Amino acid sequence: MARVCQITGKRTQVGNNVSHSNNKSLRKFYPNLQTKRFFIPEENKWITLKVCTKAIKTINKNGITAVLKQALAEGRQIKAIIE
């Protein structure tokens, strides 16, 4: 599976390694992804999402239901949810 946050859509970015002699070579910046289980009380079930740490903080602040509704409204593909 791709290294993409299922809530925020963050993905791998590309940049340069720059040496002391100013030589540049390509490198990748990966998002800090965690696989985490969340409980949805309205549906009385657990879901597993691959989310970045910023998304975990947002879920803790706003609640999983509100964050999932917003992600679906923005057009994110969340495979863990079966409606």
C-alpha cells in the first residue's frame, strides 16, 4: 500500500541531499505514518486506518466521526469504512 495518510492525504515528498561540497542527490521525505485502530461508537465497531501523527491529533481533538465525515466530503478514499 502507498505511503499516504488516509485522512489528510499527506504523501511522500521529494527533495535533495546537499553535501558539504554542495553536491545534490535526490532523496525522499516520508510522512510519519502509523497504523491505528479507532472505535466508532455510532456503529459500535473498530476500524483500522493508516494515518499520520497530525491526523491522530486532529482525531483526538475533533472526534473520529467528525474527521471521517470531513475526509469523505473532501473526496478521500477511505477503504476501511463500509457504508
